[in-house]
Amino acid sequence: MATHRQLLLEGHTPEEILQLSDEELRAFVFLDEPLVFQAGSAQVLGQFQVRAKRLVVELAQIDGGGEGVLQTLWSLAERYARSRGLESVEWIVHAVHCAHPNLKLRRVLERFGFVVREVPGHGQAYHYLHEL
């Protein structure tokens, strides 16, 4: 029988991350600069910001993984945004011009509804605005 393993982010479950105070999250996640973190077996380079009533998730690189990193981040971002009364989650994923493109990631992004577009201040990227 297969067992379900929860994907950990820097050793923490999504539930543990959601229980952090806003002050703790500002100190470790919302730094207004890119950060590298472990998500399951993947190393992720990303940046997280809250602008007005929107959570902005920008992912520059995902090395490794394959066990549902994007789905876990999607769920966590949505749950965080809802718990803080935000109105939307904006996703910007820089997977358009990679030296070694991850075709599986591109298929997943397209299945989620991401589209390639010019994002002001970010260049061409996969983009999705998820209204809550």
C-alpha cells in the first residue's frame, strides 16, 4: 500500500508555516528579496511579497523535485492569502527562457492555466492571477 508523505518546506509542514506570526513570516519569508529554500527534494529560488491585497509569488528556479512542489506551494499560498484576508495570489514563474527547460513543469503550469506574457518589471514569464 502506498503511503502519502507530506512535502516539507525547509523542514516544516505547510500547517506549521501557516501558524507562524506575521512578524516571523516577515523575518523569514517576506524579505523583499529573493530567497533559496528547500521544498521536498527541490531547491527553489523565489520571492514572496504582499502588495495591497495581493500575495505575489515569484519563482525564478526550481532544481529537482517532482513530488508536487508547485501544487504544495499553490495550496500554501492560497491558504495563507485567505487567512490574511487577501483578494488574490499572483504567480510569476520564470520558466520561459531556461537553459535546460523542464518540460514537465511547463505542462503543469499550462494545465493550471498559466500563460506566457510580458510581466511589467519582470520580463516574459508564465503568469497567473488567482482571484480568491
